[in-house]
Amino acid sequence: MKTFIGIPASAGIAIAKAFVYVDETTFEIPRFRIDKTMAAAEWDRLQQAVTRAAEEVSALHKRAQQEVSREHADIFQAHLFLLEDTDFHDQIKNLLDTNLLNVEWIVWDVSREISHKLMQSPDPVFRERAVDIADISRRIICNLLGITCSRTALAELDKDIILAAHDLMPSDMLTMNKSRVKGIALDEGSSTCHTAILARAFNIPAVMGLSDFSKQINDGEMLALNGTSGNITVNPDKQSLTQYKTDEKEQQKQIKRLNSLRELPAQTTDGYRVALKANIGFLEEAASLKQYGAEGIGLYRSEFLYITPGKAAEEETQYHAYSHVLKAMGKHSVTIRTIDVGGDKIAPELLTVNEKNPLLGWRAIRLSLANPGLFKVQLRAMLRASVHGTMRIMFPLISGIEEMEQALALLDEARAECKKKKQPWSDSVEVGAMIEIPSAAITADILAEKSDFFSIGTNDLIQYSLAVDRGNEKVSYLGDALHPAVLRFLKQTIDAAHAKGIKAAVCGELASDPEVTGILLGLGLDELSMAAPSIPRIKEIIRSVSLESCKALAVQALQGRSIAEVRAAADEWALQHGI
């Protein structure tokens, strides 16, 4: 008996024999020289292959609309956007004309380079986009070679199994025999990848990020999988099986209990109301937010529009993406963060520079202000989309009032350009600053004069406040949110916001941590934004406590002289409230 721990991606318990899936649709990609007279013919072959690939993806899109929902089907709509992307085609055309190699090799080479750049990012949102690039390039190459891309093994499953694989394409999820797949265990992926999104839509328990799990097990071995905790046991004994079945009953009770809160407000026992919103990285994630009771989107990361296929999307593409999410959220607000690339996030090819210390370098709002033309493309797209819902625009990594004023000036220019083109926008768009740098927290009272709201990005605030690189495993343990300095920055920012009559939110990982929910409420936060699956549990905590007790906890935490003292106070409070 062995136990593996991965990333919980889709809740539920599954017990069945393993089906280790190895993709057998392998093919050798030829590489040969062509002369200039053949380049046009190769380009024509590519156009025909792209057309056939688009027809295949369109069929998957239609099938997904029937089997899941229109919103989840947008995963395949995103693939269609990739197939039609002019920048992607331009890269292939340029290499075809300059390198004079066959087009199959060029497609493979371009997609490999893009995927490699995406996979280098520590941010899973970017790494997961590499799967989409691989999926569409595979389709194009299959059509160029005249072979089928369909993988029949998963469609023909005739017994109940837990599917173990290195990774799965979204198309695999749709075409497999879902009635026989009781669970999914993948070496790659995270809770936000497209495969995880579809697993939740199909109610299939799933665990991702298991490293080399698929290589360590054999076909037919019994597996017990917990998609809530991320645990998988291979060849479980009788006692372990009993525990999994007990856990399954408990999970069902918890899901039923949390589901009953979906339509209820996140309100303390003494009437303090907090807004609970979701963080998303892909437009198609909006489909699942209602089931968790999200009251809007507190952080919509726009970066995916800048990494596919390697440079910024055109204004129309961005406009349609933002419009889609606003329409999907209806009356609920959507807060869109302007491009935040650079540092530990992948940057567009045109803007990539070599920096000795990128985390303190040319990233986020700094990059946008240095490229006003690129920035205004995004701002115009946002303004135009604002007529389709309630939009808020948020500027990341603001360090002081100078950057805020420069960004607002460019936003005014974008409005003037829309007006000149007679493109409407909403006059009610709020504009806010992300508080992620100590200098912003310290001068929050000044920034509040130019902001309609604050959103505190705790991931970066912790990193910069404590001089801890969160990607460095040697020091990442020092990045503790309960450090007294971090709590004081939070308090200072929230107080400065309220003094100017604006609201303050937290959109970092801290918002989803039950251990600090009481402290955050006591500090006076108006809004918490987190990964959608975390919302029900945080709502349950909020509805079980009083604001008065949270304020008392916050006072005690702010008086703490060390992380240990703050944590002890938080633990005692949680114990008293049964959390």
C-alpha cells in the first residue's frame, strides 16, 4: 500500500481499478528543406489543415454545449481563437519564408517554443495554457500528415476505472466514456487547469500535480482517490477502504451543508456583511462561479490574452473576452486587473528583457506605463466592454501616487479615443489600485484620493514586506501572512480606504485561509476574493461568528510581537468558535 498526495482539483471520493493511459497516437514529424517555389504550396497546405482542425474543434464545441453548458464549452471556443489567431499564423509564415523548412516542422517548432516559455513560469495559469497550445498544434500537424487525432482508447472504456495519466487534453475529457471514469489522477495540472474545470463540470473526482504517479502504478491496481484532500492510496487495505468510505459520507454531508448556504449572504451573526468574490484566470471559469455562490469576480487576470500565442491580443479579441465575462456575471461586478507580466510571470516576446532581479524590475504597471500604445489597447477594450455589465479596472503593483496618476491619464486618453471612434462605454466604471508594495500601503491615504477602491494583493505584499522570494524554497517558509508587519500594513491600508469613503478588499491567497478569516473581518475588510471552491467554507465561517469577536481577535493579533503570538491567538479563537 502506497499513498500519494497531489493537488485537489475536483471534490469527491472514487474507488476503482487503475487505467494507466499512455497516449499511443504518436507520430514522427518530418523535417526537410524546401525551395522558395514550394513555400506558397506549403502555406496553402497549412491553411487547409487549420480549416479541418477548426471544423474538428467546432464539433467538440457543439458537443460540449450539449453535454455540459455553453459557458464550459468556451474552453473549445478558446481553441478556435488560437487556431484563427493572426499572430500565430504570422510567426509560422515568417519562419516558413526564412528557414525554408516543411510546414509540419515549422508548426511544431513554433508551438514548442511558445509552450516552453509558458512552462517556465512558476504561475500555474501560464503553465496550463501550454496544454492548449499543444492541443491545437497537434491537431494541425495530424491534419498536415493525414492521420487521425482521435484517441479511441478513452472513448471505448467498458468498465469502471480511475484514469491515471501524465496529462489530458480538454478534448480527451469530452470524448472519453465519462460514465466509466470514476476518478482522474494526473501527473500535471492544477485546480484551475481546463481539465480540472471539466472534471468539476462532469462531477468526476480528480487530483492533479502528482509528479510521476502514472509511472509508479500499474494497470489494474486498486486505487482510492480523495479529490477533496488530494490523497490517493494504491492497493488500500481494508482499514483504509473503510476510512475512504467514511470520508465519502462526511464529504457528502459537508457538500450538502455548504450548498445550502449558496444563496445566503456572507453575514456575521451581528449583521456585518462581506462580499465574497472569485479570482479567475480564464474567461471560461466564469461558468462555475454560480455553483459556489460567488458575488462577482474580484480578480480577473488578463494575462492569458498576452501569452497566446506569445504577444498581446488585438483590441477586438480582448473586447470580446471581457464582454463575455461581464455578460456571464450579469448583475455582479467584474474587477479586471490590467496586464501583470514580468517578474515571475511570463512576458510577451516583444517585451522580454534580461533582468538580474525581475521581481524588482520591469513588470506590471511599470511595463504598461512604458508601453502606452500597448496599454491603451487594453484600456480601450475594457472601456468598450464595460457597457455589458458592471466593470471595475484595477492597476497592479502601484508604488505611489505618480504611477496612479499616469495610469489614470492614459485611461482618459483611451476614453477620448473611444469617443472619437463613437464607441460607447459606461460612465460608472470604478478604478482602483492594488496594494502590493510597502510604499503603497504606507501612502494608502494619498492613493485613496485617486482611487475608487483598494484591493490588497497579499501574495506580493508578503513577499516585498518580508524580503522573501516565494519561489525560493530555501526562504519561502519565512513568507508568513501572520507576521506583525503584514498585519499592520493591512490595517493601515484598510483604515486609509475607509477614511476616504472607499472599500478595501483582499484578493490574494490569504482570503481563502480559514485560519485568518476572523482577523481579516476584524480589520474591517469589505470584500474577500479567492478561488471559487473556497467560497462556501469561508462563508460558513463568517456566518458562524460575530464581528465583535473578530474585532477583539484583530486587536489581539495587532498587539502580537511575533508570528507565534499571532498564530496562538488565531488558533485559540478558532477553537472557541469550532473552526
